[in-house]
Amino acid sequence: MKKRNVLVTGAAGFIGSHLVDSLLAEGGWAVTAVDNFNDFYSPTDKWRNIEKHLDYGSYRLIKADICNRGALVNVFERTSFDAVVHLAARAGVRPSLECPELYAETNIGGTLNLLELARQFRVKQFVFASSSSVYGINADVPFAETDKIDKPISPYAATKAAGELLCHTYAHLYGIRAVCLRFFTVYGARQRPDLAIHKFARLISNGLPISVFGDGATRRVTHTD
């Protein structure tokens, strides 16, 4: 059976490496993985995430930055992709306040690079990793997919909202089937070490205290319908 070709960006990260696990286990996909292994957190952890992937003949790893259009052109010229799953991004609300230009360059410019190449090389399916942060100032809880996302409160959120708008534009103009996934707090094995759940679990395992910020009244509520 002929395998379908998928490009996964951010493929060495938490969500990306789990997605590649599933695609390779399913057996019907040939995976081209793109990651720049930046030092937002330890590149060693990212290499560890993909160790098992390297044993598959249907897996190809390319170390490249999505802001490098020339490198991406080479990727698209080598393979005719059935789908692009775009997970690569500069992550985190707080760091985006310190480096807004970097977040705009990567999350908006990098996404535009991939959408334009998807158009040029006639890729029909594009999946974009957005974020729950796009809901911004919104008193309606729980959030709904139909809520407006025009009031982001961080550069990170603004770049993700912009990415969604770019996906909509390319879907409208060129018939690319674009799906935007607004991830909330995704957790599990390989989670980024800077996130709360990972921190709490690590501290508890080591018998260390957990830092409490504010007055301790803040909580996160999960709503189910």
C-alpha cells in the first residue's frame, strides 16, 4: 500500500513527537519531520523524544527553521505532501512579552511561509496548532469555537490569532482545507519542563515544596458538557 506523505513541523516537541508516534504506528504514513531544536528548553530532551522515530524507514528528519524559506522550499521540492501539520512555534505567554518581534517572526512569518508553500505545491490539507490564549478578554465561560478572538492580551496570543486568520485566508482563496486546533493545557509524558503540571510533578517526586504565587485563591476549572 502506498504511504501518504505528511510534513510535521515542531516534530521533536511534546505534541509533535506524540503525533509522529501515532502516525508511524498506524503504518500508512511517511513522515517528514522538521524541527530547529532551539534552546527554549533543552534540545537534549527533544532529541530524546524522537530516538525511536529514527529507526523507521518511513521517517525523515530535517533540522530547519520555519523562518528559513529556502530550507522549506527544499523540503517541499523533495516530497509531494498530502498534508501539513504545523506545530512549530515560539511558545509561552510570558516570554512573548520580552521578545515580541521574535514571536511575530516565527509564529506569523513561519506560518505564512508554510501556507504559501502549501499553496504553491498544491497541498490540500493544513492543520495549524493554535492556542486557547486566542480567546483573550472573554467573560463567557466555557469558551466556544464561535467566540470572537479579537481581544488577545499577549503578543503570543496575537500571533496565534493571526495564524488562524492566515489559515482562513488561504482556505478561502485557494481551497486548502485548514483546521486550527486551540490547545488548552496539554499534559503528559514529554511535556515542556517549564509548564506547571510538569513542574509540580517533578517537585513532588523529589519531595520539594511547590511555589505558590498570589494568595492561593486562583484555580483552573475544567468544564464538561
